[in-house]
Amino acid sequence: MSETQKKNKILPFVLGAVLLIAGYFGVTKLMYVFGNEDTENAYLETNIASISPKTAGYVTAIMVSENQHVKKGDTLLTIDDRELTLKVQQAEIALRNAEANLMITRANAGTAEAGTKFAKANTATSESNVDAAAAGLITAQSNIDAAQSRYWKANEDFRRYASLLADKAVTQQQFDAVKAEKESSEAMLKAAQQQFVVLTKQTSVASKQADAGRGQENVAKNQAGVATKQIELAEILIEQRRSELEFAKLQLSYAVLLSPCDGVVSKKSVQVGQLLNIGTPVCSVVEDHNLWLTANFKETQVAKMKVGDKVKVEVDAYPSIDFEGKIESIAAATGAKFALLPPDNASGNFVKVVQRIPVKIVITETSKQEIQLRAGMSAKAIVPVH
């Protein structure tokens, strides 16, 4: 058999094998295309905390180096805190002064309250004296009325007995007795009138004392009211001083910059002795345990996707390893809407461009966490659809 004849017999088998292999790959490709949605426009992302001071000052110590792993709460650097420490001490002194002022004010308020009670007692005593003097005046007036009646009767008897004595109708002894009664009643009338005058003066004095006591009581009440207001002001001042102390302590705490999360220090741009202003970036901490994938699918692909769908993730850095994930959320707008200059299709000529919608995918597989994934790595996301 010639060489040509041998080639003619082998050729059909080769073509058949090629067609079989091509058919297999074609069917496999078609099954993949109709059963999955994928995109290579996907990147790993994580939280990146920018570290900047909240207070100005000179850097005294740097505790970390570039690409060093840190834990949440670790000290990154410290700032000169001498001035802040003095402010804390001043705030503490001001608070103690305010507390002492409150104690003094409360003592003054107690004195004012005691003065009010004393003035009230004096007023009550003076009013009692006025009432007693008024009652004495009534009694003295009654005594005067009684003495006047007695004196009038004695005087009339004296006049009659004087006429009778001239006619020798009564004895001298009887006349002397009537005369003595007249003089006695006259003396009693003068005494009652004198007593009335004295009691009138006493009543006037007691009334003035009562008025003065009421005035003192009002003054004492006003002083007590002012003391109460002073206590309220002193308490408010203490609250203000406490707030100032807490603020000073807060400012002092800003002198120590701490790591907000577990991660790796990156972009360190600070030196010992450097003067930092508020908000000056000194480094970043890249979180290393909370990676996710942002996959930008075409708008024609997301119709079959929903939150919770499983996703196969292929990271370009590890082409032989597949990661499992799931869709956590789908963006509410296309990426173009968040661009610095969003497109305006209402102006100029219109060219239809397929938009892409960001889809957040979290990696659920934990058995491969020892593999060092980094934010920004390129990846491929494959979502099985039905």
C-alpha cells in the first residue's frame, strides 16, 4: 500500500477526532454561556482607614513601619502632649474651684435661710406684742370710762354734800368722806388716762417694730432667693467645668494615634519631629480580614441575578484556585451615574453604550484564608443562572 493511500485512510479518523473535540468544546462553551453570567471587570476591595491627627503638634515617636501588621488599638505614633496635659491640669483646678464655690454658696444659703426663720420669728413676736398692746388699749379705755363714771358720781355727790354742809344738813365727817371719794376717783381717772397714753405709745412702738420685722423678713427672703439662684449658677458652673475637663482629656487622648482596625500599615509619610496639623494624612491602615469583590456586570446580565446567589471567584494572582462567594447587594445605579462628569444623553448625538452595574460579592469560603489576597487584585466573577 502506497504512502498516499495510508494518508487517505488516516485522514477521516483525524477529521472525526477534530470534529468530536470541537463539538465537545462547543457544547461545553454553549452550556457555560447559557448557564452562567461572568465578568472580568472585577476587583478585590477592602476598608482602608486614612490616619490623620485630630490635634496639632510635633511627632515624638513612631511605633510602626511600612507594611507592618497591626491590631485594632495598637499605637501608631504619639504627638507632644505637654501643652495638652497642662490644659487638663488647668481644667481640674477650675473644677475644684467651682466645687469649693458651690460649698460656700450653699453655706451662705443656709445662713440666709436661718436669717429668714429668725426674722419670721421676730415678726411673729412683734405682731403678738401689737395684739397685746391693742388689747391693753381696750382695757385702758374701759378703765377710763369706768373712772369717768365714778368721778362724775363722786363729783356730783361732793357738790350736793357741799350745799348740805352749808345748810348744816350733813355732818363734816360725811362731807369729808364724799370729798375723799371725789379726790380718789379723780386720781384714778388721771391714772387711767396716763395708762392709756403709755399703752398708746407702746402700741405705736410695737407696730413700728412689727413693720420693721416684716421688712427684715422680706429682705431675708430675698437674700434666701438670691442664695438659691447662686446655688443653681454654681451647679451650672460645675457642669461647665466638668465639660471643659472632659474636653481637655479628649484633646489629650488625640495625642496618641491608634489603629482603628486590624490591618497593614501603608503609605507611611511621617517622621519624628515633624509638625502635624489637624487632618494631615500620616498613613493608612488596610483592613486585611474583610475583603469583598466588586464586579461590574453589564446591565443585560444582572436581570437574572439576585441577592444571595452563589458566585465562583477566580483571582488572577491564583489562577489554579477558585473561591466561593455570594451576592450581597446590587447597586441602585450604574457606575456612570457616580462618575465625576455623568453622561448627558440629551445633548449631542446619541450612541447607545451598554452600562455596567456594580455588584458586591462577599467571599464565603474560609478554608483558603491563609492565601494572601490584596485589595485591588483583578478577579473574575462567575454567577450560575437558571
